[in-house]
Amino acid sequence: MLCDDCQERPASVHITKINNNQKTEKHLCEACAEKAGELTFATDANFVFQDFLKGMMGGSPAGLPQQRNEAACPNCGLTYSDFGRSGKIGCGECYTAYGDRLEPLLRRIHGTGSHTGKVPRRGGGKLALRQRLRQLKSDLERHVSNEEYEQAAKVRDEIKALEGQINGEKG
């Protein structure tokens, strides 16, 4: 697609504006966008796109003061805001130090607050059975709390059979 203004260079800036419920779209090359004043932030030497996004998502972009009086991990010294900037936990102790704040974040990202990992194909039979047993017990609790007693009975029977299978492998 060529630039709407000069009709010479490929359009790399796409602008959509809505005024009084009227939508207008403009497709410009970088030079025409700069002339029109639509691309001024990209030429700023201090502009960092990640900081722009961080500011949009509620983080504190570079150049703004950070809170330095917050608690740090007793083992590695990482603060929660340091974790927020890097996205990396400093050590295993950080999970304990920031557990109340990390739990909802991990649930949102992974769908659960606990790590189950993968089961090895070879020799992982018992582990797979134990994970299945843990899942069934969770399902049983959910069915009982929802008063789904027929489903709960089926799950209970499956748990008994699985426990028998696990105990049979041990013996």
C-alpha cells in the first residue's frame, strides 16, 4: 500500500481517527507522517517504546522516581518493583517474600498457582498416577461443594480404584 499523501513510498504508519462517530483512516510513509506531525515521538532520542507501554499498563516509566523504601527479599535483596521491571525472580525465597502478590499474577499467566511440570515418559507412571489422583480429589471437593453428589460418587469410586492401583504398584 502506498502513502496516501505522496503516493511514492510504502505506507508504514497507519492512523485511525474517530471524530463525531466518523472514522477516518490515513496510511502514510514515515516522511509524510513526520511532516504531518503524526510521528513526533519516534524521533525523540529519549523515547523508549517499552517505557511507553509500561506507563500505559500502570508501571512507572524510566525517568520517573521509583519507590525505594519498599521491602526487599531477605535472601537476594530483589524488590518487587525490580521484579516488575525485569520480569525475573531473584531466588526461590522471593516466592515466599512476595507470595501474596505473585499468586494472582501466576494464576493469571499459568491458570494455576502451583507448578505441576511435565511427567517423564519413561518411569513417570507413578508420578502421573499421583497427579491424576490429586486432580480427582480436587474434582471431588468441587462436586461436593456444588452439591453434585452423583458426579462426586463417580469421582470417589475412581479415586478408590486409582489408590488401589498406586498401592498395588508399591507392594
